[in-house]
Amino acid sequence: MVEEEIMANKNKFKAAAAKIGGAVGRIDGTAHKAAHKASVALDVAKGELNDVAKQVEALKKQLAKSSKKLQAALR
């Protein structure tokens, strides 16, 4: 009878461990997916930031040219 109780407890522990392991695996997978999505979003944001920086540089050049032309016209 004692031996049966020990075996039953072992089976319960094994079942509990399997449930815990499964939950940990699901959480790990979810975290991995979230990290991947964040990485993709970061890459997109970097690309957009580079595009905006290029536009700002182009506007600076355009402003400098316009400024020179205006100064020449005022002389």
C-alpha cells in the first residue's frame, strides 16, 4: 500500500512537472515572437528615420540655395 502511494505521488509530480514545462515552453515561445516583432518594428523605424534624415538634409541644401539666391537678389 505504501508503495502504491509513492508511485501515485511520483506520477502526480511527473504530471505537474510536465504541465509546468509546457507552460514555460509556451511563455518562452510567446516571448520569442514578441522579441521578433519588436526587432522587425525597430528595423522599420530605423529605415524611416534614415529617410527622414535624408529629407532634412535635402531641405537644408534647398534652403541654403534659396538663401543665397535671395541675398544675391537683394544686392
